[in-house]
Amino acid sequence: MAKSKIRMGMVGGGQGAFIGAVHRIAANIDGEIELVCGAFSSNGERSVASGADLYLPANRCYATYTEMFAAEAKLPAEQRMQFVAIVTPNHLHFAVAKAALEAGFHVLSDKPATFNLQQAVDLAEVVKTSGQLYGLTHTYNGYPLVKQAQHIVASGQLGKITKVIVEYTQGWLADKAGDSGKQAAWRVDPKQAGISCCMGDIGVHAANLAEYVTGAKISAMCSDLNSVVDGRLLDDDGTVLLRFDNGARGVLLSSQVQVGDENNLRLRIFGDKGSIEWSQLEPNSLWLKSNTAPTQLIRTGVGEFCPAAQAAIRTPAGHPEGYLEAFANIYGNFVKQIRAFEAGEEHSNATFDVPGIDEAIRGMAFIENSVIFSQSETKWHDFVISPL
């Protein structure tokens, strides 16, 4: 049988949406995925119009996601979508994912996974019962040098990990006047974003990155969140002290009001033999340092890399690879996972390096723990993954 593309549907990401276009670009980079249908907006007319803008046939442009799942399920197996990308505001993630999984479709969801932790716990049961695949786009895990950093830590080159410092800072929400913009409006609205703005939007990425690269899990937290802009209902800035289950201590800084900062994601990991440093602003560079040897600059594509990093490299050295390519690596691994699933082969998220429902639960726990612990007079709290 001839090999065919994996067929993708999309919920959200219609006219004027930022992240939907990013998902479509990333899905298209390797030529392995075809967008075949979508429900692109909660407004039915806008949804259909958005599908038309993407050159989809009229009968595959749906007014609602429930209509889409019902109609797609009735199509012949070789025509219907195989997975859905969820790119809506947070408050819709759970309902869409649940409906898709129960209709027999795999899910690749934008983060955070759900509106609250209880929904993430409930979704885990839906994933288990449905037997379908679930992936989460923690994009920054897709960078080649992030994977190489993970390998360096796991191989013991840094020795015993003692300190982790991770930062994700922006400045775009420093002025309340911006809250009415399309990208900001839902993020600062508790009814759409959930319990947090800053930690839910970018802090959770920093927490995931720290756990992904170190292989350690956050075990305790001391949280201090703030709403710097007057009148804002959700946090826009925060600092979280971390303890990890391997004994390491850490600091997580996350802010959307640091004027002049772009998407400034930076990770530093220190061991008793060496340290590494990576920044998304210079994603093709990884610094390896020690007290007994010259500092080494590792560049994407130069020399030997671990298999995961090598597989994530797309261009020769000196040709910059960035956010879209990292996003595409998440999609590429999810495609491989789907093909293994359909072939009846081993298809776990861990095998294919795809963040899944476990990361979804830990991410939602981090968000809720950060907010609730910040309101407490107690200094340290155990990290908990059950709803508080």
C-alpha cells in the first residue's frame, strides 16, 4: 500500500489568530501532514470563512467542532481526519479534547492542557479509556540543542545536578492598554485563561523545560506571584523557588511585564562537575562550562550529537533553525507515533519524545500550585498533582 500523508483537522486558529497559523506552518514543514478539515472559530460563519481562506473544500469547513467530529467519523477511513490540533483559548481545551478522543481521533493540543487541574486528571481517564493518542505542544523541547542538553545531563557530564535556573520573560503586557487586543484579551480573562495568566501562558513552559532537560521532577515550591498592572485580575509576573526530587534547588522567573524583553526563554543547569546554558534568543548555541577546562560553545550541526538531537537538526551548520522548526519537530514525532499506533507497534509518548498526558497533568499542577501557594503565608509546599 502506498504511503499517505497523515490527515489533520483543527479546532480554533481562524482569521486573526496567531498560534493557529504557527501550528499549520509547523505541521506542513516536513510534508507529512495534510490539513483536511476544521472548525476554526466559535462563530460559525467565521469558521467556514476561515476554512475557505485555507482552500479547504466547503464540506470540510465546519461551524462547530461537534459537527466536525460527527461528520468526519462517518467518512471512509482513508478520507477522515486522523488527529485534531486544538488551538483554542484554554477554557475549551478539555471539552474539545474529550469529544475528539471519544469520537476516535488522536489529539495534539496547545498548552496548557486544560482550564484547571481537575480537568487534566479527568482527561487522563478519557485518554486511557479511548485508547487514542494525546500529545501536548511543549514546543521548546523540539530544539536540537535542548535535546543535546538533556543528553549531556543524562550522561553525567555535569555530575550531580545542584542548581537549576530557568527564565521565561516578555514585556508585551506591561501596559494595560494592550489587554483589549485579540492575543491578550483572553489571556487576562479568568473565564477563558483560568487561574493564571503569566504562569499559565509561559511559566508552565519554563517548568516543563527544566524537568525535561534535567530528568528530575519538581517536588516542592515557594511561590510569589504578582499582578503588576493595576486592575489586572490574573498574575503577570512571578518568581518560584523550586526543589527537585534529585536534591537540586532551582529558581523559575516568569514575567510578561519586563519592558523590552521578547520571548526570552533561558535555561542554566549547574552540576558539581560542569554547567550548561541555553537561550531561545540564540537557539543554535549551547554553552558547556567547567572550572577545570576552557568553556565550550556547541553549535547546531557541528560535530557529533545524540540521536534525538541529530534527528531534530534540519539544515547544515550556520543556517539558523528556530521556533517554527522546533514546533515542527513536535509534529514530526507525533506523526511517527501515529504511524506506529496504526501499525500496531510500540507507540508510547516516551518512545517518540512527545509530551503527553503526564506532562499535561504536571503542567496544570504547576500552574495551580504556583497560584495557590503564592496566596499562603507558609513558605514551602510539597508539589501536588491532585486538585487542591
